[in-house]
Amino acid sequence: MNDRDIELMDQYIYQVIRRLPKDQRDDVSMELRELIGDMAEEKGSVREALIALGDPAEFAKKYAGDSRYVIGPLYYDKYWKVLKIALACVVIAVFSIQFTQGIVEGYDPGRVADLGSIIGFITRLFSTTLANTISSAIGIFGTVTIVFMIMEYYKVDLDEGKSAEWSVDDLPKTEPGAKANTRKSTAWTPDRLTPVPDKKALLPRGDSIADIIFSVVLGALMIFVPHVFGVLWIEEDVITNISIFNLEKWDIILPFILISLLAGLTDAILRVIIGRYNLKVMISNITSGIIQIICSVIIFKVLPIWNPDFSDQFGEFISTEFGPHEYATTFDAVWFSNIILGIAIFATLIEVGTTVYRTLRYGMSEKKRA
């Protein structure tokens, strides 16, 4: 058995076991390896043995029982992984923000003067926070489940496979005078096997999870409590803050922030689902990067994102609390925008460049070997 035979065998086994539950994969892999070896001796080559076994997607059904799943083995591991990440992000973000917002907006020293009123305030705070958190968790659970149900129904394959191009050989063979069969029926061959992913092409799962958490938490903060970004202090039992953002124009600014975060979130979720560099991941990352750069330019160079009175309000606060200070009013909105925009564009270009390089270097090399 030469190197090409071993490669074909590995590819076939990979395409079968990836469609099976995890607890079956090792046993089925060993069984298939032995079966293909025996059949190769009988039929003269590994290629002929694989042709006899047929399409790995169909062969996998013999182990799976060809059952109809709401979410089958092919997607279940990815579904559970994405669902856990999404639920964790939403629960942590919504609970934290709702709890903080309830304290900031609901706390009144005059209404929590005794133990009974304190207990009542805490009870209302936790009940409202838990209700909103559970509602959000149910919503994200339903959304993720429906997306994977659709993928299961249509058998969406996110692997970067080799698509067989049409040729004259694909035309149905008919005898002269016989009625042509208009249904396309091409037999499966080992040429349609996709390579086993290179380990260097695997995506770091932690980075994608961090991107998802960042997008969800920052998006929730921007929606529910944008005013907390700035200077916050307590004066005479009253919480006061100076927001760095221009909240009067927030209804115009917020959509562009959410579009940018949604682009990054979509790209991160796709990375978690696919798990390795390939053409789909590269296109997604480039598209996401372009959207984020455009939104960043609009946010920081076109829209009035910064509070125009922040410098004066902050200077007044510093002077009141600590006395006159010569640096109290030196906030330069244009300089600050340029710095943040430059960092955002640089970070985006580095990420896109890394994705393109790793895809072309490792993700696409498998297709060249095939």
C-alpha cells in the first residue's frame, strides 16, 4: 500500500466518522481501516475498494441507522459548542448589565432606609434581572437551534470540499432510439474525497470564543448602558456620571456600532463552526474586516460620537473635587478619534492578513495535494 492509497483511506474514513457521534468514531475508524485493507487485497487496489464501499456520506448512514434527526451527528458537536458559548455570553452580559442598571437607576437612599425596604429593593432587582436574563437565554437558544435545524434539513456542508465539475462524461448513457433519462446520476468515485485537515490549518478556538464574548458584551453595553462609559462617581448618595459619548445623537451612532459588532460576531461564530482555515472562513473574515473598517471610519470621522461638553464637564468635576488643574480640559476629540481609528484599522488588517496567509499556506494546500 503506497502513500496515495493511505491518503485515500484516511480521507474516506474521515468523511465517514465526521458524520457519526464522538463515542463511535474510534471504533468505526479501526473497523473501516481493517475492512478497506481486506477489500483492497481482494479487489487489487484501495481505490477499487472505496468505489465498492460507495459514497462515505451514504456509508455513514449504516452506522447512524439513517435516522432523521432534528440535529444529527454531523452538526451536533458544533451545535452544542456554539450553543454553550452563546448562552454563556448572553447570560453573563444580560445579567451583569441588568443588575448594574437596576442599581444605578433604581437605587434611592430615601426608599431603602430600613431592613424591610432594602430586602424589597434587592428582591425586585433580582427578580427583574433574572426574568430578563431567562427571556434572553430562551431567545438565543431558539435562534441557535433553528439555524442548526435548517442546516440539518438542507445538509449544509461547511467543509471545503472538492466540487466535481460537469463534463461530457456526466451525460446519461442511452442507446440509440431509447428514451433519455433526464435525471443526472453520476456514480461516486474516490476523486470526490476531500483531504483530512492539516493540523496547522485548525483555528484557535479560544480566540474565536473571546471574539464572541467581546462582541456580545460590548453590544449589550452599547444598547442598554452607553452612559457608563465616562466618569462615574457618587456624591451625597447619588450616582452621577459624565458620559464620553454623545447620547443625544446615540440613535444615529448605535446602528453603525451594532453593524460592526454583528459582522465580527458572525465571522467568529463561523470560525467556531468550521474550526479550520478554508476559503469560506477567509471570505467571511475579509468581508467582516471591510464592514468593520467602513463602520469605524463613519463612527469616528463622520458621526459626532463624542460628548461635545465632556471636556468642560470633566474640567468642572476635577476643579470641584480636587481644585483647579491645568490639564482638566485637554480632551481632544479629533486626536482621540484618530488614535482609536488607527488602532482599529491596524488590528483588523493584521487579523485579515493572518487569515489570508494561513488559508493560502495551510488551508488551500490540501486542495493542491488532492
